Amino acid sequence: MTLRVTGDITSAEDRAVHDEGSGSSDDLRCRLCGGALQAETLLTIERAPQGAQAFLTSEQLSADGPITLDIRQCPDCGLVQACSPPVPNWQHVIRSRGYSPAMSELRRRQVRHFLENYPSGGRRVIEAGCGRGDLLEILRDCGATPFGLEASLAAVLAGRERGLSIEHGYPASGRAIHGGPFDAFVTSNVIEHAVDPRDFLRGLRQNLRSQAVGMVEVPSFERMLEQRRSFDFIADHLSYFTVDTLRLALEMAGFEVLEVSREWWVDDIVAFVRVRPLADWVGAQQELDAAVADIREFIDGHARDGRSVAVWGASHQALTLLALAQCEHVAYVIDSAPFKQGFFTPATHLPVVAPAHVALDPPAAILVMAAGYSDEVVHSLRDGMRYRGVIGVLRGNRVELVDGLEAGAT
Ligand SMILES: [Zn+2]
């Protein structure tokens, strides 16, 4: 994968990170899963301010007016969301002031909990949407090596003046974050502003190491429901997450959720996550090659005196293995399912016959590839049909010989 590097602050203007779609053309599609939003609104607020940070100069007053906030839910994933276009500078993290002493202490406890309980094997932590870097300072105080990513140039410059390492940018799929890959990430009260929260999270994940962990915070929609606070809907927040929809968003972006709760802050949900490991198929090709080689050896080794070998089992596994083995000495495939009998196998074009065919045209050996039925098949061959030739059974990726007479004794 090729990752584009975020614009350097010396050449980039704020608008460089504003080139994403406004979302206005897809207003009725879910921001998270892409499903169709419910036709009815949950709530319509006719006279909402254009944004919580949209304070105006006297010259701007004549152009300003209220907007309509249209809140809908996605029936597929459950996410409650605003269908209105995002506010200007929706990527900027704007916090009116730094942490109070009491809040700083709580934050320190939370960051220590994160770093101590979810070790990632490294100390490099990226905060996406770091604003001026209040949380970066706490991360640094707690022993991490913090890096910030922030879309507001003014906030980037202010944070750098405090001696913090902050890049100007915004996470997106395929976009490299300078300084990555990182061992951990934090994002606090940011993804509810994102036009595409899944792309934000996916973009972060692509800049993490394979064992990386993360801490994600969003305002709790449960809290709004509990208090029936309809006036909490604001144009700045496009998504209203619950514990369930936050978990889903994180999982859809490639994370395992290790812990998610409202225990840290009553108004917010906090999730601790880890990059989801990919399925372990290391060695799978060699194991497949070994199975095919064993099958070939059994079939070629037991076909003799003009007599071929039969295979018992026309399952999809047996069909694949036969196609890979490409053996010339297979006479036919036995299968007890009548709907397969009388036809030919795909790819290898072998006739599929009923078990009674063994007595009519006894093969030099039989390879049983019938998974959980294999022992039953061997029993029926030996005791029911009195077959005395060599029998091999595919168990796992190996052909095992069943005790019996050598080929030719039938
Ligand atoms: Zn959805």
C-alpha cells in the first residue's frame, strides 16, 4: 500500500486538509456503514445555531441565520447522526481552554490506566485531533513519547510553541502520518465531528504497528437519552455514539475492543482497543503442498498392473485436492450421495459412482477423503463390502494407511 504523506506545515494552508467531501450529496446514507437512513427523522430542530464555535464579527451578522438540524438513525448499524452538512473547519479540534487542575488529575489517572493496562511494546503515541496539545503534555508526563496530528494550523503552531511534536493534518485511508508507525493512539472527542468516522479510524490504524493499542473517547448518546436533552444536538456533532455503535465503528475499522464503558466520565464513552490481528495463515501453502504430495504419492504408488486407484468422497475438499494432485491413475470417485452419482467431477472429469461399483470394478487401492465419515467408510469397505485392497485415509494434511492386505489381494 502506498501512503500519501500529510502536507508539511511550511507549504500547506489549512484548506489543504479540507479537501474531503462535505457529505452533503450523501445526506441520507449512513456515515458509518453506508446503509440507507430511516426516512423519518428522530428529531428536527428548526432553529439551530450554525455551529457551537461560529461566533461572529459585526460584519458577519447579516449573513448569519439559524439552520435546521435533521437527526436520523441508521436501521442497519444503529448510529444516530445529523444529516446536515458539516460545519466549516469540522476537522479542527477547538477547545475553549486547557484542563482545570481537577480535570488534569483525572486525565493523568486515565492515561496511566491506558499505558499500564494495555502495553503495546513501545512508547510512541499519536493523538489524532490533539488541538494545542493538552493531552500530549499529560502523555509525556506519564512516560510516553507523544506525537500530535491536528488540522487547525493555529493550534499546531500553538502546540509547537509549547515544545510539542505536532503535524498538520487529518487521518484518512491511505494517508501516511509523519513519524509513524506508532505503538499507540489516542483520540478524544474528535470522531463525532468526522464526516466519515470509519475512514478516520481506518486511516489511524494504517499508521500503527501490528500490536498497537488505542484509547477513543466520544460523548455518550446514552447520557442524552437518559436526560432527554434534545438541546445537546449541535451542528458540530455529526455522529451520536452509544457504547454499542462506538464498538461497532471501531470493529468496522479493524480494531478489537478490549474495554468500552462510561465509567471514566459520565458524559463520555471511553473505549480501549487493539489492532485486530489478521488470520494466521503462515505455513498454509506448505501444508497444502504436503497434503497434495501425500495424495499423489499414495495414488501413484498404489496404481499397478493396469489397475487404478479409487477415491471415496466427492466433497468440495476432495474435489480441490484431486484437482491440485492432477493424478492420472484415478479410476473413479465413490460417493454415497445419489444426486452426485452418474455425473463427472469438476476440473478432473472423473466419473462419480455409487459404493456398489467397488465390487464391479475393484480398484488397486482406495483413498478415503470423507472427513468426519472416513472411519465409517473404512468400516463399510472392510466389513460390509469385504474390500481387501489398500486403504488410505486423509487425516488433516496427511494420508495414513489403514492396516490391511496389499493391493491386488481382492
Ligand atoms: Zn449505518
